[in-house]
Amino acid sequence: MLTREELLHMRNMSFDEINPDEVPDIKDLNIDVTKAKREKILSVLESGRNPYFMVIFW
């Protein structure tokens, strides 16, 4: 799981610091919708991906 310091760093990152090729597409995130909200959040954080930068296409 990400540490608090890693999450703070990710939150404070700017678009200039992000490599667009490394930003995951949200559709590639496998989240078990049967779990409680807290467990879903933990699942995203445990994935090691930056939760502040996701590609979302509608």
C-alpha cells in the first residue's frame, strides 16, 4: 500500500510532472463493486497507481 508521504506527493504533482504514457485508464482498474466503500478505496490505493491522475473517457 502507498504511504502517506507517497500519497501527499502524488496529490501535489502537477500535469508537467506526469508522463502521459504512465497514466492508467480507469477502465483498467478492477474494482469489486460488491465490497464496501472503504474496501473499494483501499483497493485503488493498494494498486499503487496515482489516484489523482486517471484517464476517463466518456
